[in-house]
Amino acid sequence: MKKTVSLFFRISITVGLLIFLFFRTPVAKIASVVLQADLRWLIGAFLLFFFLNILVFLRWFLLLRGRGIHVFPPRLFLSYLVSLFFNLIFPSTIGGDAVRTLDISQHTQRHSSGILATVVLDRVSGFLGLVTVLIFSLLFGHDVFNDASIFLATGILLFAVLVFCGMMFSGRFFGLFASCIPFAGVRGYFEKIHAETKAYKGHRAVLWVSWVISCVTHVGLAFTYYLTARAFGLDYSPVYFLIFVPMITAFSSLPVSIGGLGIRDTASVFVFAKIGIAAEKALAMSLANFGYMFLLGLLGAIGYVFILYRRRV
């Protein structure tokens, strides 16, 4: 019942925000912006987005190697692409993470807790990189964009990351969390995950590299938006995108919509209005970046149907 209510709530938020945006910004205006786009800039933005996902895959690959889990890179990359596809059809990224956890667990014949530990660390390092870039963006761009909601969202994200880091690496902190779990089986599974993540304290270099990769990918995502803006005839300094895009990503990471759709678009229209970008162009930028995710997810769907699923059948 709780899952059904949560799914209904997220779908309602997503649909409601999209209806509101398209009501305020007629589809004809958005279509006009898209039809006049320079394809060269859009292709460049997609290639950069693809490269950034290779970096994210490399981060997961290194985390697996840090625990002695060896998977042939093309096979692991296929699993990563498939998870992107399931992120699009499930109401949250947890679905895609579960798929790649089970897939690699079966492929390597390892307990799923060890694989899930790498996925959790992958996510947490990504959020840590986001918070890092966001804090620097706010320090340098607070004069351009000074809004209490952004500072609140940053504080919430930072607090969440610190809590997760405490549960992963501190036995005492994890003990407090585990004591709140009433079911022994569930508590035992979390204890296995904690043991796996805590073992990374002996592989600090892997953690540092993961954090650096996370920071680079979030900076790169800002440039993906910049290239997309150029495709729509917008010539603004990349500095603005380094300030705004981490804020947009922070809002879209809140688990209140499906894949961040609706939240991401509303945040884009809101923040880019600060520098005079029209709503139809800001919305077109946001939808274009969702389109990049959709294309990668489509590659994952093809890989799943013609490779992974066929092998299992």
C-alpha cells in the first residue's frame, strides 16, 4: 500500500508539474525553439553526456575492483546501460540500481550485498561530488542567485551524504541505525553491506578517485547544458551554467518525481529566468538533456533485450 501511494504521489507530481509548465509555456513555442536548433551543438552535447556516463561507469568499475570483484569492462558497461533504461521506467533510480546489483551478482556468483555496497558507494560519491560543486557554485555565485531554498536544499543534501557516510564507515553510527531495524533478516543484510563498505577504509585511494570523478562529471554536466544552450541560440558565459546546473541537479535528485522529470524542468525554468532566458528555451534545454538520458536508456534497452535477456532465456 505504501509503495502504491508513493508511486501515485510521484506520478502526480511529475504530471502536475509538466501540465503546469506546458500550460504556462505553449508547446508551439517550445517546438519552434527545437526546430531552429543547431544540430552540431546538440550532437556535441550528447557526445559529452555520453563521455560523462563513461566516467560514471569507470567510477563503479574502480569501486568493484577495490573489493576484488573483476568483471570484463564491456560486460559491466552493458549492465550499467541496462540500469539506465530501468531508471527511466521505474519511479526512482533505486530500480536501476537493483537491476545492476542482481545482474552482476549473478554474473560473478557473489553475494548481492557485496555488489550492492559498490552501488551504494557509487551513488553516495556522486552526491558528494554534487554537493562539492554546488557549494563552490554558491560561494562564487551567491550574488547572481541568492535564494534561501537553494541553501536549504544544499544543506539537506550535505546532511544526507554525511549520514550515509556515517552508516557506511562508522561501526558505532551504523549500530544506532541497525538498532532501529525490527527484522533480523533485514538487519543482517544491512550488516553485510556495512561490512563491505567499511572495508573500503583500507582503499582510500579508490574513494578519493571516485570523489574526483564525481566532481568532474557534475562540472561536465554544466557544460552539457551550455552546449545545449548554444544549440538554441543562447550565448551566455559557462560560469552561469556552473552555478545553475548543480542547483538544478540538486532539486531533481529529490525523490518526489519519476526520474526527476517535472522537478528538473521546473527548476530549469526558475533558475535560468534569473539571467533572462525565456521559459520556452529553458524548458527546451531541460527536455533536451532528458532526451540524452533517454537515448542512453534506449541503448540499454536494446542491450537488455538482445544480449542479457536472450542469454538467460
